[in-house]
Amino acid sequence: MRHKLDVLAKHCDDLGRPFGEIEKTISARLAPGESAADFARRCAAFADLGIDHVGVITQGPWTEEAVRTAAALLKS
């Protein structure tokens, strides 16, 4: 991910566009059984890289467990 962000920053430099104007987004899979705390740590690592938004996806359809985990993320 760091390399891709560096490439994007270079393209912005080449075009004269401020890198900070670009909203950086990533999709992250919520693994079955993964805790809200573990997922939040992964999202924090993305933020440390400069990612602004994380789209949460699951393997297959959303389950009640995955929805509960996502809801716990919102509360933290």
C-alpha cells in the first residue's frame, strides 16, 4: 500500500495537484471471528499510511456476527 500511495503522490506532483486533496480509500475484509478491536487496529494502520476511508466487506453475505462486530466498531 505504501508503494501505491507513493506512486499516487508522484502523479500528483507531476500534474501539480496537491496530494492532500485526494481522498484515499481502501476496502478491508472483516474476517469471520475477527474482533472489533483487531479490525480497528488494522484500520488504524491504514490511517497511519494516509488512508482516509475504509470500506468494510465480508467473505460472503453479512452475518449477524459480522454486523455485531461492525456495530461495536461504531461504538468505539
